[in-house]
Amino acid sequence: MAQWTSAMGAAQLARLLNSQQDRPAGPGTRRPPAYRALADGIRLLVLEGRVPVAARLPAERELALALSVSRTTVAAAYEALRTEGFLESRRGAGSWTSVPAGNPLPARGLEPLPPEALGSVIDLGCASLPAPEPWLTRAVQGALEELPPYAHTHGDYPAGLPALRAMIAERYTLRGIPTMPEQIMVTTGAMGAIDAICHLFAGRGERVAVESPSYANILQLMREAGARLVPVAMADGLSGWDMDRWRQVLRDAAPRIAYVVADFHNPTGALAGDDQRRQLVDAARSAGTVLVADETMTELWLDDDVDMPRPVCGFDPAGSTVITVGSASKAFWAGMRIGWVRAAPDVIRSLVAARAYADLGTPVLEQLAVNWLFSTGGWEQAVDIRRAQARENRDALVGALRRQLPDWEFEVPRGGLTLWVRTGGLSGSRLAEMGERVGLRVPSGPRFGVDGAFEGYVRLPFTVGGAVAEEAAARLAAAARLVENGVSGGGGESPRTFVA
């Protein structure tokens, strides 16, 4: 790690450390020396992502005062963390959090197994559901009827089909955000949209602030683009963002881009409130940061009484600070690779111009299918089917987990497609490894963090229900027993927990 990217104040770190005291200790646990307890507490905060990797820690004297301990205790704790690879220091620059060199924890994106490879494996790797029929078939048939006039053209529409751009703009206007077609570019899924935005605004080596945890595939996309990721820990529970941390990171790190999922965040399911959205837009504007708001989960509220906040772009209607990304892939079907960007017209023109060196445009037939859904009301009926599927699966999975793994902790989100689960101190990476043995594919927490955070978590999507959800939880419990018993995954003895 070359240098710190954000700072952690002494009072803030003390609050986080004190919050750990509410957790019960294991049976027969002996009280460690004060320096060891402090080192273990900071290490656990890093592994859980509550203190980001590359966060500058307070000076020894400042932290000692905040914790009411001796400076010697803090110095010994810092030295222990340096020895273990969780802290780096440089004279004149201070000390910042790290992870051990050669850390084997997975951090790549998520890729689905091909259907023919599934067999007896239950795949909880990807948060995607089957298509909501009959609407996929109807949309494709409608698209084929609209295709002939377009077939007489070259077929390249770098900004997207004019009819679909106008329809997407109208849908934003109906949500209370006046939008012109010139503010819309159609892309090949949300990933294509964010890739284009990153290449336009964040060159190699630029800082990009991301929620911690965040969507694994986006993190990997940004890594491969050469971005320096600056993680910002989420607020506790499902309450959205920690605005004090966001303001601090935007002020101290001055990232070129900040990427957020305000609506049923992936993976936690958190929903940011109106005031948080307003504050984040204001803070990004003051810092000169481009705020990229991913709305792929926006329409997936699962409880009827959810009061959806105003879109993030509603606090920046001209699009000078906020760039919004939407997609048909989560709300409708992952095989429908249609996404879009809403931004100021000059930003859209720049994105379209840059596209000539990327994919030139988005498939016409799929654009026509989505436009057919939007224009006929089929979209709303298809999304209703999707919500019902996800709600039923969520409830089945939650019930199965509570029966099979009652000691694991999670909050039930009111929308989205994912459950973020604390694994009772077990290694999420080992659980994923042992899951493969028992016929379960589950992504470990570090995939959703930066540099090895969230080892004590797994993400479980609402993709299976009924008896399959029960079986998935049973297989996960079997994997947990293998981890608890120290079964080796082929690379030597595996630890029972990650916090010891």
C-alpha cells in the first residue's frame, strides 16, 4: 500500500472499538493484555470493513487520550498490527491500515455458472432470477414487429435508439425529474454504462470512492481500469450511508468519482434516505466529485409499505454532479443487456463520442424489446412478477437460515435481491471453499470489499425458494461444520475463525 486514502479520527475509532464490547466472548475466553485487545479490535474492524483498508489511523497520543489508556498500550498495539501486516507506517506520513502481503482472500468479480454445469450444485453466486414470462416472449415478438424499418439502416446507434431514449427520459420526468432525450445514452447493461463513465472521468491511478461493501463486479471493473479504490464504510444495519465518513473521504481523498447504490444496496440491501441523498450530493458538488448513482435495484421493493425516497438525481436535476445509471437486467432479466445513463447533455455527448472506440452501440433488437415493454405497460406487470418471486424467495431463505444457522446474524432488507450475513466468526472464504464440497456455490464477503475486508460475511441472493432454499441452508450449515472442524481445503489446515 503506497499511501493512505482516508483518515480515521481518534474519537471515531474509539466509538467503533467500544461498540465491540457489546459482543459476547466465547466460552472460556481469557482476557488478553490491553495492547493485544486493542490490536485485535482494530484488526477485526479492518476485516469487517468498518475501518477501510488504507485508512490513516490517529496518532498514538490522540488515540490513547480517546480510549483513556496509556500511550505505551497504543504503541504496542500498533507495533503488533505492523508485525501482522495490518498496519503500515512511514515517518512523517503516519500509519494506515493494510492487509497482510500475499493475502489469498478472493477479491475478483462474480461470474455465473453455465446452466449445463450446474447439475446438483445450488448456485447462489449471482443475484439473478429467471425471466418473468410471458413478458420476455411478448417483448421479443413485439420487437420483431418493429424491426423492419431499422433493418434498412446501418444499425449503429451510439446514443441508443431515439424512441427508447425518449421513453427513458419520459419515465424520469414522470418520477419528478424533468429529463430530455439528449440526457440519455443507452448502453450494454449497467456494467457497460459504468465502464464508459470510468474511462471518461477516472483515468488510471485516479481515486474512486466506493461504498464498503459494494458490488463485486463493479469493484473488479474499476480495479482493471486502474482506479485507486477508496472504501467508505456503510452505516450500521440497513440505514444507508454514514454521512460523516462520506464527508471526510470526499474532503480528504478528493476522489474523481464516487460510486453508490442508494436503492436496496448490493450486497447489504440498505436504502438511503432523502436527507442522506441530499447531503451526499451537496458534499460531492463541494468536493468536485462526480457522483455515480446506480439505480439497478430501484424498482425492486418487496414490501408494499416501503416509502421510496426521491432519486439521487432529483437533488441535481441538471446532471452537473450526479450521473445516474439504470438497467433492465435486475428488475427484468439478466439476459436483457440493456442499460442507460442519465446525465447533462454535454456529458452524454462525450460518452457517445468515446463509444466509437469501445462497442459502437447496443443491440437494436433488445432495445426494441425494452421499448415495447415500457410503451405497452408490460414492464410494470413483469416487474410485479419479479417482486413476487423475490419476496417469496427472500422469506423462504430467511426462514431456512434461522432454522439451520440460528447463530448467524443478518437484517432482512425490504427490497433488492441480496442478504448480507455475518457468519458467527467463521471465515467466509473457507465457507465458500467448503460449500463447493457439499454442492453449494456461495460468494464470500471479501469479494465485496477492498483488499480483504468482510472475511466474516457471505452474500446470499434471493434466487431460490421453497425446498431448494431449505436445502441451500442445510448445505451451508454442513459447510460451516466442516470449517468449524478445521477440515483442510487442500492448502493445509484451515482456521476455524478469522478473528482468533
